[in-house]
Amino acid sequence: MVHGRGFQRLGLLALGLGIGAMVASTPGIASADSLDFQISIDGYDLLPTTDNAATATSGVGDFAIAWGDGADADATGGYGDFAGAYGTDSDAVTSGYGGGNLDSALATGSGSYAEADGGSANAAFADGDDSEAISGGVVGSQGDGDFASAVGDDSFAQAAVGNLDTALANGTGSYANSGGYLTHAGVPVADNQDFASAFGIHSQAYSDHGDNDFASVFDPTATVNSPGSTADAEFGSDNFSSVFGDNSVAEAGGSRLAELGSNDIALIFGTGGFADAGSGLTAPGDYDFASIFGDGPYNAIATGANYLYDVASALGNESGTAAATSGGWLAELLSLF
């Protein structure tokens, strides 16, 4: 095992030396008066640090590369980590909380930021000016196998404080958050296997404060002048929320001001709708279903008890309570229409 790790380190160093030599021989990149490129492998800087506008730092078995004025890549605190920063004032970090192994962070774009740490096998990808992606754990918490991707200017994605969480933000000003959270006292509460995806300008997706939650927005028609859509599946477990359209909000789960709600579903296929399943402010419910079909404004509200349903469309509105005698509440609900 020791010999194997030694060969890996030797291979990394040889690769870095080859890249460094290639960069050093490239006109306009490595001139003494304008160097803004740095590579660090296995703890060694491969290019001069004096008058270098880029900074790269690596630990044993790690690889960091930075390219751009003020770019900073830091891959330390674990083994097999990678940090890549490309762009003016870009920042990529795998060296924060916990010092896990096999973490990867890649930031591309002016002012972009990618952080993957606090556990092992986490990945963060930020692509766009002032974009930000964070995966893994925080102080006092380890997160493993998390993935966060923010694509688009001013986009944000965070998959942290839990395991196997995924957050995808795609579009200018988009926002996706999955996993756990911090209490008001700063205590981390880990939630696992949450998924949040926000596709479209100003779109937002939240799946946290519970396990196995799913929130998704698909809003390809959104413009810079539209508010975008939001999907919430949080404050409970096994909640599902999805929006296909612009200027709509779908909420499934419990409430920040009340107890948790679980196994709730909120769906919107259209523009200008609001669907709420189980997330009533004073009395959430479980196994609730709220759905909207068509462009609104429509509201579908199924909160305050268990097994409620509310379906709104251009053909009318159907609401009530679905029986749960056999446990197959969704099948029974669909049989009512």
C-alpha cells in the first residue's frame, strides 16, 4: 500500500511537471511580468510564486491549479483532492471543514466560488460570473457524496450537511439548496438523499429539513424580467414538489412555523399557479396532494389534515379527502377523477 501511494504521488508530480513545462513555454502566459497561472501538486508549486497573480496550494496526494488574476485554488486537508480555479478572482476550495478525501471543486468565471469539503467524495462546480457551488459538510458535521452545480451568472447551489445530496442550479440568478441545515444556535442537522434542481432564470428549488425530499423547477421560458418559479420540498421527509412553467410556486412538506409534514406532493404544469400540499402554517398534514394543470392564476391548497387533495385546472376544481383504507392513497385519489 505504501509503495502504491508513493507511485501515485510520483505520477502526480510527473504530470504536474509536464503541464508546468508546457505552460512555461506558451507565449503570453508565463512571462515574468504577467504570470497569472499556478499549479501545485503533492505540496509542490511548479511555477514561480513571486509576482504571480494566481495562487495554488496542495497537500499530500492533492492537485490544485489556478489560472487568472487573483485566482486561488486550495486542495489540502485530505488525500486525492482536486481544486481548479479559472477566472479573475475565482476561488476553489477542498480544504475546509473536516479534511475529507477525494473531494473536487472547480470554479470557472469571474468571481466564481466552488467548495467541496467537510467529508469525502464531494464535488462542487461553479460556472459563471459570481456563481457559487458548495458541497459537503460544515463545522461540526460531515457530508459525503454530495454534489452541487451552479451554472449561470449569480447562480447558487448548495448540497451540504448530509449525505448523498444533490443541488443543481442552471440559469442566471438560479438557486438550489438540498440537504441539512443549521439551527439558530449554529448546530448542524444532517438530512440525507435530498435533490433540488432549479432550471431557468431566477428559478429556485429547496429540499432540506428532511430526508429523501425532491424539488424541481423547469422554467425554460423565464426572462430577466420574470420572477421565475419556486419548488419547495422541505420540513419533512419523502416530499415531492415540481413546477413546469413560469411564475409559479409549489410547496410540499411541513412549515417553518409548525411541525413537519411528510409524503406530500405538489405539482404545477403551467404559469401563475400556487400549489400547497401539507405545508399549512398552523397544521401541516401527511400524504397530501395539490396539483395545477394549465395557466393560472390558480390555487390548489391541501393542508390542515392527512390525505387531502386539491386539483385545479381549466376544467374545474376537485378537492376533498382521499380514503386510505388500503394504504395506496395515490391510487385511490386518482380513482376519484
